[in-house]
Amino acid sequence: MSDHTKTNKHYLAEGSVIEGKLTVDTTVTIDGTIIGSVESSHEVVFEKKGVMEGPIRAHIVKVKGSIKGDIFSNGKVEVLPGGFIEGNVTTPPGGILVRAGGVLNSQLATFKSGTEKSDLIVHDTKNEVQSKSR
């Protein structure tokens, strides 16, 4: 039995492809490809081989792979070394972190918890942001 099964998490293996909508109420780790959308009330982790084409809604999104699509997080979005995001990213203030070696090519928007969508603050960062270690 894999560690993912023991801890009540979902796992999409390398080489697997999902076309459509993936909705889970637990953490999901993706090492395959999703063409469609992902929703999780917990954490979505894209490993190095993980590829996403479409929107994501989750509490936490961690990216080591590649995402082309909009992300809405009511927690945080973390671009890890080797990770790539292209699309609009919406988080609470301070909810985005780009680690050394991560790439973010995005428009960012922040919101205060419990506010309406009209209260979004948009940060126009159409230029690529790449974190570099010092």
C-alpha cells in the first residue's frame, strides 16, 4: 500500500492523463497531466512531472511542475524550484511565494478574507518574475 493511500491522499502518477474536472476533498499530488480543472478544499501539489492546463481552486497550491491556467487560493500559492505558472493568481495578501528557481508569469490579485470579489486588488505583473538565490 502506498503512502498516499495510508494518509487518505489522492495521487495521479507520472504518465497518467485526466481530461475533465477533478474534485477532491483531500490533498492531491499530481505527477501526471490534467487538462481541465482541479478543485480541492485542501492542498494540491504539482510534482516535477506534473502538468496542468486549466483552472485550479484550492486552499494551498504547491508547484514544482508546470501550470498554464488561473489559480484561486484562499490560503497560499508556492512556486518551488523548477516550478512554472502562467495565468492569473488570486490569493489573500501575502499568499504568494516564489522560491529560487521558480517562475511566475502572471497577473496577481489579492483579497481580504470574507470580502466580495469586487474587493480584489490587482497587481499588474505581466512581466515574468523569476526568483533568484543570492
